[in-house]
Amino acid sequence: MTKSAVETASLTKRFGSFVAVSSLDFEVEVGTVVALLGPNGAGKTTIVRMLATLLRPDAGTARVAGYDVVRDAARVRELISLTGQFAALDKNLTARENLILMARLRDRSSPAARRIADELIERLDVGPFRDRLVKNLSGGERRRVDLAAGLIDRPHLLVLDEPTTGLDPRSRQVVWSTIRELVAEGVTLLLTTQYLEEADALADRLVLIDHGRAVAAGTPAQLKTQVGQQRVDVVAADSAAYERLLGVLRGGFEITPLREQRTISVPAPDEAGDLARVAAAVSASGIGVDEIALRRPTLDDAFLALTGHIAGEPAPEAEEVAA
Amino acid sequence: MSAVTGTAPRRTGPLEFVRDTLLLTGRSLRAIPRVPERLLDVTIQPIMFILLFLYVFGSAIHVSGISYKDYLFPGIIGQSLAFGVIGAGAATSADMAEGVIDRFRSMPISRLSVISGQVIGQFCEQVLGLAIIAVVGLALGWSPHVTPIHAIELVVLTVLALIAFTWCGVLFGMLVRSPDAVQGMGFIVIMPLTFMAGTFVPIAGMDAIPRAIAEWDPISALVATVRSLTTPGFHTGGSWQLDHPEIAMALWCMVLMAVCVPLALRRFNRTLAQ
């Protein structure tokens, strides 16, 4: 049996002259969590819609558990469960009725469907609004019901398209803890997100997507080291202090001034030792500072370094393609 | 655990199709009481027309050989059937814009069952609307004279027309991706056709151009059929189709279905393959 839950080769999708996904190669191994990370309009939704057989690729191939998404579409639909960015629920049914309907469409008998619905209601904390019509639920509540609907059959591959975009902190917590439980149970998960924090917290591997291309891939730690080593950041109390600090630190250290943030950044290959030296120099000068801290490069730094813009902010000419 | 063995290959036999269709029809039916504005379209609107024509314009309209009430109600029934195209179209287009259709399509169920559930749900909504109109009509003094044979004929032809117009609406709703656009375009095309169909005033008295349209308007065949089956001896006439309204109506329904059913199915699969 193949070890890849997902494998794409030169996967390409165009909408008119707009290339949404361009010669994409990536892989998700069984039992791992992979995050497609990228800004709005990067092509993430288009990728997962092709995997879920909802869009036909223009070129290249995509396989789910070894089955081609075009030729073996029916088989792929049995193996994959997609929870999209836009709640895929019937808005004129209640939360519970939706779950029962989805379970029955997956061949459960009526009592079995009710039992599964109630288990999922419990698990995703849907109880307080289980009998409200979906059209009257908040975005966060809908998303939880939606995620529950995706878990009726334990899928070979669970795909979550931006599972927490626009969610309130409480719903976000519920979604994250459910995802962690699923991961602990060994579910293979492909997740898209614009939040570096989310990818960092949940995924084993990341694929950075920008303009429909994979610009980098690896573990969160690998991507961070790719950008560079640790640094000491000194944040001056005000602009006058910033100017004076520049004069003080320029002598002894190899500095990077970030005037807009009133921050002076110093490489720290020696970590705590460098922190102590910088702190001593600042302290001796008597100049007021807001913060002196040792920083590990964040995924924000990685994204900026690799794509030239900040994740979560639209790339130039970016446009969400939700067709 | 091996996830692949957890999902046995699923089935696309006729039994599964029927089961999925019934489940999805149940879903459409539950929407009827929960979206009351949709039922209002198929009840309040025809009742407005009944009241307007019976008590406002009616006194100025005289049709020989039939009371105006008996003339009007078959017209209203025909008009409601035709407006069903707009209702089914708006509901379909709203449904297609919902994420839930994507979920159904990414599930291992019969694709056709998604549409057939929609069609049957619309059909039931229209039947409910027609039943209400018939009751209102009888309460206001409509006195249809129907022999058992004519009653069967009436039911069969009405059901056929409902199915044909519903499919026509489903196709329309799939082509036009916004319910508001369906409503707008529907009224521009269907409203005049229902007025020209001999619904409220006889076709024979119309000016040459509307008369020519009316003589071949499928809704005219529908209205003339209901009228001749509920008022024995009343005959519309004026063109081949109005001389043989039942046959013309059955033919129109079959043509509509032959065109709309395959196109709607193709369109449904096409939206997937775009």
C-alpha cells in the first residue's frame, strides 16, 4: 500500500488567464499533519478543491491514497473528507438534523445516525445550539458543526480549509483541541491556513504557498533555521533614546537598525552570552529601553524572507479564487 | 488502524439512488415551513391575482359561454404552474450557491440524487400551492364540472406539467447563479407569457402580435386544457394547439423535459468539472 495520503505532480489549475495553481508538487505522508501556509489568494483553496474532486486540474496529477482524483474520483470521495472555508451545511436544518442527514447519506441507519450525531455534538461542544437552525448560528458555531460533519466517517484523509479563519477565540480553541485529538489518534490531516501560529502549533510539515507555487517546504524548525539564527532585539523607550542607543551599540556590535520599530537587532550566535553583553552595554549607557529580548526567528520572518511579503497580508494582485 | 479499510467501497446501485433521493427530498421538504416566503410566492401571489381579476377588472370582462369565475380559475392555475419555473429556479440557484451542495458532491453518494431530491421537493411545494389555490377558488364560487375520466386526465396532465416546469426551473436556476437574477429574468419572460395565454381575457380579442404569440404559447395550451376539462363544452380554439390543448400540452411537457433534463444534469456535472 502506498505511504502517501496525498501526492501531486506538476498540479496546475487556471481560471481564464489567471494561474491559480502552478506546477505544484507536494506530498502528505500517512499519519502526518501537513499545513499549506500562504496568504489569501495564494491558491490554497483551489488545491484542496482539486483534491476533493470538486475542481478538475488543467495539468499534472493529484493522487489521494494512490487514487487519481480525476480517473478514480468516486474512490477518492470515499477516502477524503473536506471541511471548507464556507460552511457546507444546510442552513434550513438544525445543527443536529444536518449531522443526522450527513450520517444517513453515509449509509448509517436512522438510530446509528442519531447516535453518531450526538457523539459529535458532545465532542465539538455543539450541545448549546444543536437544535437551532444553521442559518441562525454564528460563524464559529457553524464551523464547529461543519467540522463535526467532516468527522462522521473516519476519513483516510481529513482536509480542513482554513479551519479557524474568522473564528472567535473560544471556537478557535475548540477547533484546535479537536484537531490535536484527531492527530493523536493518527488521522492524516491536510490543513490550509494563513496563520503561521496555527501552522506552527499543529503541523508536522509546512508547505509555503505563494502565487500558486510551493516556495518552501519542511518542518517548522527547518523553515525557521533557513532564515537565520537567534537575535537580541533592543527596543528603545523613545526616538531620542533610539538615536543615542544606535551610537552606543554601533561600536561594539554588528547591528541591524529598525528605525520604525525603534528596535536595534543584534545577531546572537552565543545566545544568552550575547544577550548578557548587549544588556550590559545598554545598562552602562543609562538609556531608557522598553525591552531587551532574545528572539528565535518566527515563521513571519521565514515567510517574509522567502516570499518578500508578510503572510496573512494579501500578495500584490492577490485575489481569492473560490470558484 | 488502517483508515482505508474503514471505508468500504460504496455502491451506486438503484437502491442507493432511491435512498439518497428520499433523504435529500426530506431535506428539501423541511425547508418549506422554514422558509415561509417561498410558500408565500406560490399562494399569496395567485390569490392577489384572483382578487384583482374577480373583483376589480372582472366586471369589465365578458366571455361568452362561461361565467368569469369558471374562466378565471383555470387561468390562475395555469399561471401558477408557469410561475413554478421561477420558484424552482430561484430555489435551485440559492441552493447551488450554498456550500452544502459541495459537501454532497464530495461525498460518495449518487450525484443525480442531489438534483432529484431538489426536483421532488419543488414539486411538493408547487402541489401545496395549487391545492391552496383550488380551495380558495372553490370557496369563492368556482364551480368546476369534472367527470371521473376528466379528473384523471386533469391530474395526469397537471403532474406532467409540474414536473416539466420544475425541471425547466431547475435548469434555469443552474444557469443563472443568483436567485435575484432568476426572479428578475423570470418575470420579464414568464409574466407576459402568462398574461398572453388567455389567462384573464380571451386570446381571440387580442391584437395580431400578442395573439400570434398566444396561439403558440405553451402556457395557453395549459390554460386551455384546464379550462376545457373543468367546464365541459367550453372550447378555446384559434390555432392547432388551442383546438387540441391536451395533446399540445402533453407534447410541450415532453419537449421541455427532453431539453431541460439532460441539460440540467450536464450542467450539474459541468459545474464540478470547471
